[in-house]
Amino acid sequence: MASPLQRTVGLPGAVLLGLGAMLGTGAYVVIPDLALRHAPATVFAALAVAALVAWCNGLSSARLAAAHPVAGGTYAYGRAFATPLVGQLAGWLFLIAKSLTAVAAAKSLAAMAGLPHPAASGALAMLAVVIWTALILVGLRRTAVVNLVLVAVGIIGLGLWATHGVFVDASPAATFEPISGLTLAALIFVAFTGYGRIATLGEEIREPQRNIPQAVLLTVVTTALLYGALVWATPRYGLAAGDHALPLPELALSADLPVWQVGALTLGLLCAVGGVLLNLILGLSRVVLAMARHRDLPAGLAELDARHEPRRAILAVALALLLLIPWGDVRLAWAQSAAAVLLYYGLTNLVCIGHSWQQRRRLPWFALAGGAGCLLLATQVPLYAWPLVVGICLPGLAFSRFAIRK
């Protein structure tokens, strides 16, 4: 039996970990950019759809996490309540989705420096991964304290932007890019999926049967309210979207806001996106740990150090991110992450339905609705996002099923 992780995280810590995984690249980069590029009514409708699907998926994740509170998220639930193949597929989809989101976060942090050469910006993104990895290696207890500070500063920055929008009387852009509301919902959905961090860290949360469901609900509701405020406030500044995803501080400069507010937004961006990167490395390392325990990844990655921390898994995740950073950009990585994460949560709902069937319980409406929502949104993801997902997932499955077991 593999050594268990220590349960050190209570309900407030679980909520903060969820918020730290959600209020970063999505809040400071993607949501404002979408709010400027597309008609407000379309963005609000897409936000509502994405939040509803995320809430249903969160309920499925919470039920499974309460029934099987170990590290690994849907990978662990698929193995426990379905088949090893379902677990392996979920594990690889999670690794793909969250690695790409982490790359987007690291690149967003590096973009704040405004370096003209792509190689220099890429090196800075790699440095961010190295710094956060070193922090995580210190231990989850200290990481949680840092996460609290990052989340608080990030929310303050978002609040300043949304509150100032109340007093702005500028006309929004007259023209918007055409897009399907469901396609937009699929892209926004990625910005909600940080609640899954609560499930993947289930082995380290105290009283998981009570704390995990409550933390998921609080995280999704809080994030939906903040995203709604951003969608409402951002177009009121009368700005036009640029040729790339604009972070809020850059928009604030264009809107001639006071220097102190631009500084607050810049600090908020650094903290919020940094918090996302921190939480993604945490979540990825726990799934790597779980997969290594079952020999779906090399067994050596499951070893814990003297403080019961998965040091090898953390270092493996950091290395993978360093290799991915030179490829693609923020928008491409975001779309690819959407493709993988929608399939991942589709499996989460499927496993939840199967578990309820095995327990002779009534099939949960939220799992049925969440599964249908994931399937529908997955059909709306741009086609260019799928080749990388399939190109990594299929070899990964073959590696787990055949190469390691020889």
C-alpha cells in the first residue's frame, strides 16, 4: 500500500485552493478579451451556460471525491468505480488539459514584462515555473499560506476594475466578432474548471465527505459572480480588443486610469495568474502521483519524501511544463485545454452515473446534465484544437497500458 498524503487542508483552505486555480488567466486575460471581442449578450449567455455545466460537473466530482477521497480526481474514480481504461483516459486528458492551461498561465505572466523577443519571454515563463516549483517543494502547508495572499490580492484587483466600471460612461465597441454562443461557452468553461483541484487534492482535505462538496459549490458560485462582474464592466470602458489577449493592466493603461489603479491591477494579475500556475502544478503532481501508484506512469514517481510530499511527481510536472512552454500561444493553448477538459469532465459524469447505478441509487440529474453539457460543448471546440490532444492522449494510453507493464 502506497504511503498516504497528510490531511492538512480544511474547508477555507479548500475553497481558496479552488479559487486560486480559477481566478487567474481566465479572469485577467481570457474573460476581458472575450468581453471586448463579442457582443455582451452573447458573452453573458455563454457565461451562464459554462457556469451551469461547471456546477453540474462540480457536483459529480464532489460526490465521487466524498466516496473515494484519494489523490487523482477522475483518474482515481475511474479506476475505482469503472475500469482501468476509463481511469487511464481520464488521467491523460487531465495531464494534457492542465499542462496546457499552466503553459498559458506561465506565458501570461511572462507577457507582463513586455520583452520584445519571444525567446526572452519564453525564458521568463520557464523561470516562473521553476520558482513556483521550488515553493511547492517546501510543502503544502506553506504553499496554502502563499495561495491565500495571492487569491486575496487577485480578487482586490478584479474588484477595482469592476467597481470603476460603474462610473465609466464610455460607449462599447460598435462591432463585434461573430461567434457561436456555445463555442464561446466551451472556451469560458475552462476558466471554471479549477474546482477540480479540490477533488484532485482529496487525499489532503480534512473531513472530505463534508468539506469537498461545500468547497466546490462555494468556489463555482464565487467565480461565476466575479466573471459576471468582469463581463459587465469591461465593455463600459469603450476600448477595442487588440490582436492578442489583453491583460487587464494593459486595458487600464488604454483607458487612462490612475497610475495607482494600473499598479493594483498589475499586482493582481501577477498574483492571480501566479496562483493559477501554483495550483496547476499542485494538481498535476497529484494526478501523476496517483497514476504512478497504479503503474500507469513509472512507479518511482509515486515515492514520497520524508515530509510525505510527492517530490518526484512535482519535479516531473515541472520538467514537462518547461518542455511545452516554447510551443504555441495563450489562445491556442486555451482552446486545446478546452477540448481535453470537456472530455475529462464528460468521463467524470459518466463515472458518477455508473457509481450511482452500482450503489442502486437514483441516477443523479446533475451527472446526466453535466455529461450532456460537456458533450455538446466539446462539439463546439475549434477543430484546430484537437490534433494535439489526440496526438498526446493516444500514445499516452498506449504507454500506460503496454510499455510500463512489460
